Amino acid sequence: MSYSFFMPTVNLMGAGCVKEVGNRARTLGAKKALIVTDKDLSKLGLADMIAGLLKEADVKSVIFDGAIPNPTDLNVADGEKIYKENKCDIIVSLGGGSSHDCAKGIGLVIGNGGNIRDFAGVDKSSKPMPPMVAVNTTSGTASEITRFCIITNTDTKVKMAIVDWRVTPQVSINDPEIMAKMPRGLTAATGMDALTHAVEAYVSTIATPVTDACALKAIELISKYLRSAVAYGDNMEARDAMTYAQLLAGMAFNNASLGYVHAMAHQLGGFYDLPHGVCNAILLPHVQRFNLISNPQRFVDMAKAMGEKVDHLSVREGAEKALTAIQQLSADIAIPAGLTQLNVEEKDFEVMAKNAMVDACSFTNPVTAKLEDVINMFKSAM
Ligand SMILES: [Fe+2]
């Protein structure tokens, strides 16, 4: 079997790097940018700041702030209209996963025509999208570097997993000074999303030595710094470390893909409009308990990366330490303990489990699940 490694061409890291956004857009040949963001970031003035930086580099812009959490096919259509009306030639996304995913969706339909629903699945596009620069404001989804784009179908309420190498942005920007503005709950949820990316990539059926290295370092950094980033939002050492951690976790899952945690979390997001990172954090230990028999040594590796002492333990005991360490981290940063607290209802489990089994993220889970296995994982996470 052959493997590919996908990554944006340029990735800017470190305090102050956002100031490069205009120069990078201009070197991509841009004259007018569609800035895709959400209403909150727009109100905070961040979209205007990006517009100002673009203007300094002689790139005009128009702001579309209609990306909502769990962005929909309707958001994509709205953004497409504004891009065309304003004759834009580049997309600059500003935000977390929702803004980047919405921007990718707009780019796909601008480049290929049709409706975003046509692109659910793997590599369904046939033409390139416009150039894209992704300015990240959270430390978790890594959508600024990935070929993944998750858009909710408003008719079926299913979050469509669009995996397409053409949606990879050309430039990603991760500036920890922007992350410092993130509220505590968002820092916790997005940080656990990053941990989930690393864990699912590390146990994926298509993991490679490259993705393993990225995943383990990400797990180590998240275990060491996420609590501090949540507790002291302006701790720049922790914020800086978390930008690297989420980037590494993104590099891992962008190439080794994910598993049932994401496949199931997409259903919770689509059905109940719940935050992605919180759903992942709750499901993570339960799905990994199901996965543990696939390769217990991999779980020992993760426990070690999380700082657990495992040398005196059996492989099974060491593997269990990874699960308890994940649960402890979630509890320490006030992630809800179960789906019951999110008002999830058991009557929806069968439909959500069926949808999870055909979600593109499920295909690389290390243990193949039956319908009742997926339902039981939902139940155990209540
Ligand atoms: Fe995720």
C-alpha cells in the first residue's frame, strides 16, 4: 500500500505572525479577498484587523461573517454569492474550524460549480478552488491545515464529511497572541479536539511513522500545557505550545485520518448542534476502550506520552493508564462527564449509529464495529 502526506505549502507559527497575512495573500496573486469569519470575531474587530493587514499589502477585501458553529450548506451558498458579487479572487478564513470549513466549502463550489452536497466523501472535486489563506483563532480543529471540511446538510441534519486534497489551504497562520483571546470553555473543548485527533490518528489503520511522530508529540504537549492554557489564558508559553500541539495533531490526522470518535461526534453535532470538541472529549475514552484490543502497546505509548508511569506495569495495565489519563484531563478542565448533561436522548442512537458507520472518518478505526457496538458506545458515554 502506498501513502501520501498532505500539508499546506506554507505554515506560519509564533507571536505576531498574523501580520504576514497581506504579503502572503499578495504573493498568491490576490487582488480582492473574501474574508470568511463568524459574527463574534467580526464584532471583536478581528475581521477588520485582517482587512487592514490585507489593505497594507494592496489587497482589497469584503467580509462575510455568516459562518456559524457547525456550518451549513446554506452558509456556504451565502458566502459563494458574496464572493461572486464582489468578484473576489482569494479566500481568507478567520476563526476556528467553522470558519475554515465554511471557507473551504465556498472554495469548492466556486471552483467546481454545483452544490456543496455534491462533494461529501473522498476527493469528489475535479477542479482546483481559489487560493486560500487560513488564519486560525483556536487551538484544536487544525482545519487551517487539513483536507477535511465538515458541513451540515440542513435537510438531513447530517454533518457531511468532505475529504478532498483540493481544500487544503495554501497558507496557514497560527499566531498564539490571537489564541490568548479564547474563552476558557472554548480553549478546553478545542484542546480536547486536538487530543482526539492525535489519539485517533495514532491508533488508525493507516498510521505511518510520520503520523506516529506527530501524534505522540501532540499528545505529550497537550498533556503538559492544556491545563495551563485553560487556567491562565494569557500564559503565552502554554498558548504557544498548544498551537504546535494542535498543528502536529492536525498533521497526524490529515494523513492517518480518524476513527469512531469523530464519526459519532459528527452525528451529535448534526442532530443536536453540540460543540464538536466537547462531543469528542466525552466519547474519546469510551471509543478507545472499545479499540484497546487492537494494539494495547499503542495505548501504553500514549500513556507514556501523557506522563504516566507504566514501566512497572503489564501491557494491559499500562494501556488502561491512557484511558484514565484522558478522563482525568477532561475532568480537570471541566468537560461535562457524559452525554446526558448535553440532553442527548437514547431514542436517537440507532439513527446516529447508522450514520456514523458510513461517515468517512469511521473507515480507519482500528476495530470494525457492528451497529450494536456503536449504539453501546453512545450508551456508555451517557
Ligand atoms: Fe475534530
